[in-house]
Amino acid sequence: MNIKNVYILDDRAILYINGDDAKEFLQNLISKDINKVSNVNSCFSSLLTPQGKFLYEFIIVKHKSGYLIDCEKTQADGLYKQLSLYKLRSKVEILNLSNEFVIAAFSHEKFLTFDKAKDQSGYTIKFREDPIFLDPRNKQLGARLIINLEKLYLSLKKLDLHDANLNEYYSLSHSLGIVPKDLNKLQNKLFGIECNFEELNGIDFKKGCYVGQENTARIKLKNKLSKRLFPINIINGKLYEGESIYNNEIEIGKVLIDNDYPFALIKFLDKHFDEKLNFKTKEASINIKKPDWIN
């Protein structure tokens, strides 16, 4: 990622949660400990089904008296409705600020040029009044700035950042093994822990109860994690969502995201899976890379 490049993430949305019960409300729902979110630390988290299946993922940033939720735009309406269902009598306000705020991503190296910046995933500083944070999932994804749309281009000029092709950012995320888009294709298809949320700092096994906590903890404690979400690289042919992946006649996975940056749920402990091999689907030849941040 070039130190002068910035990527305008127009596929992202911003929700804002505030009110007297905002912290407790989120703590009871999300897979990460909200107590670790502060003016100097942001986090990655998820909202799961009661069975522990994936529904939504997002980044949480402390802002004024509440919390900014950075999520994929295609998931924003669903996440808003899901949070509203859990609201009940809580003193919480949930706002969709996507028409007012925008998210821009830039390099890890650029982030470290700021005063008070620390080389720590999730570390958060302010540029004037706007939060800038090192991606809490993986530092190689760089930093993000959440800013009012009206101030965006003047601020980027002051920061000496220049608009670059968003596909470069998507490609980097895919190469790192982190899903950049099309998250709705994963809903109810796999457990949150199979999305590698533990390694991406999205699950806290020491916090109290949250939605889906029981199955998530059971899979972890009983060492039953046998499938993981891995990126696919197409050698030739075409992928289709939901189709099986084979090593000869043996099924070793299933395609979940079949678009430009594909991912599959892989039986990574199976003796028939070897990332050095090429695999087949009905109409494609592919290879699968296990991310280097997974042991």
C-alpha cells in the first residue's frame, strides 16, 4: 500500500449508538468486550445468531458519548433492524449516519507518521475531531479515518493523501485472507469462530455472555474447530456460490463467496487439504491459501 494512497470506502456505512445504556446494550450482544473500546482503542466485533452462526461484523469506535459502528453498507439496514429488535426498553438511540460520514483507508506507514500514533492494532487517535485508527483486525490493512463527507477532500489534501483505486484495497484484503465485501453471502452459513474471528481480534473468550457465546465457547474449548474461511484464487474457469470443492473425489470445502474476491469454508484439518495443491470445482481450477496469521 503506497504511503500517499487513500481508498474511499464507499461500500461502508456508519451507524451510531448512544444513550445511557449504550455500553451495557452492546456488551450483552457483541462477541468482543466493549470495555476495551476507548478514545485510544477501537475494536473489531460481530453479532451472531443464538446458535453462534455469523450474521454481521463491524468495527466499533468510541465517539463522544457513544459508539460509531463501521460496517459493510449492504449489511447496514439488517444490522440496524437487528439491533433495534434487541433494544426493548434500553435507553439507547440507534442512528444511521451513512449519508453524513464516510470512511477512508490508508497505509500503516502513513498512520505511524502521526503524532501520538502507536504501532498497535486498534490504536486510535484524532485528526482534529475525527477518529483515525489502525485496523483492529490486522495492521497490514492500514488505518481508517471516519470523517464528515463535507470535510473529506480538504482533510485528505492537508494529509497529502491521493485517491486511489478501491480494487487495490480489496485485493490486499483478499490476499491477507480477510473478507473485503459480500458479507451477506456468509450469513447463517458458518459459525463466527469459523470466520477466524479469534485471530482477527473479534472474539473475547474472557468476557461474559453475549448472543451466540455458548456454542462459540464450546467449539473453542472442545477443540472442534475443523473448518475455516479461506480465500480462493481462481486459476481458470468460473465459481458458483454453494458448490463443493474437491481433491480428486474427496470434498474438502464449499464456495461461499463467488464474486471478485472469493472465499470458501475449508476443512483445513482434513488430510486431503494441502495448500500446495490445486483443487477443482464443477467448472474451475483453484488454489487455496491458508492466511499466515493462522497457526
